[in-house]
Amino acid sequence: MEEKGRAEKHISRREVEHVAWLARIELSEEEKELYTQQFNQILAYFGKLAELNTEEVPPELHVVSLVNVYRDDKVKKPLSRGEALKNAPKKREEYFEAPKIL
């Protein structure tokens, strides 16, 4: 179907199987059918949203108002090496010890 110059998209059962394979998820035959239907319902809903006239709606970065709460920085005396290493699970001399990562 063509609507407003856009072809309606559908997800096939084969595409659901491919996504499951990529995610290393084993799906039963019933789950494959269910997810195919659900993905297509989601796409149909997005198609309805695409029909809305949003020309007068300003773009939003966030849908809820976000306000950063900052505290004033206060200069304090830094921890000594001994204090910083006090609770370290592993340490060698004056350093944290961590496993090698290759």
C-alpha cells in the first residue's frame, strides 16, 4: 500500500527468525508467529504516527523537563595513598593491582 508517498512496511517471519539468530535466541514456532504479528502491529502504529501533522510542533530534545542539579565545588585535602588503597581488594606497593587485559 502507498500512503503519502511511503510504502507500508511489514516484517516477515523470516526476518524475525534472522533477528532471533543474530541475538542468539531460540524461538518456538508459536513465538515466531507471535513476534511477527507484534512487530507488524508496532510498525502499523508508527505508520499512524507518521500521518500526524507536526508542522506547528516545535522540536524537543526531551519529552520531560530536565534540570541539572549542581553542587558547588569545594577544595578539600586529597586522600593520602594509604587512605586511597585502604579498601583495595588487591594492591602492590603503592598501587592498585588489576588483572591483565589483552
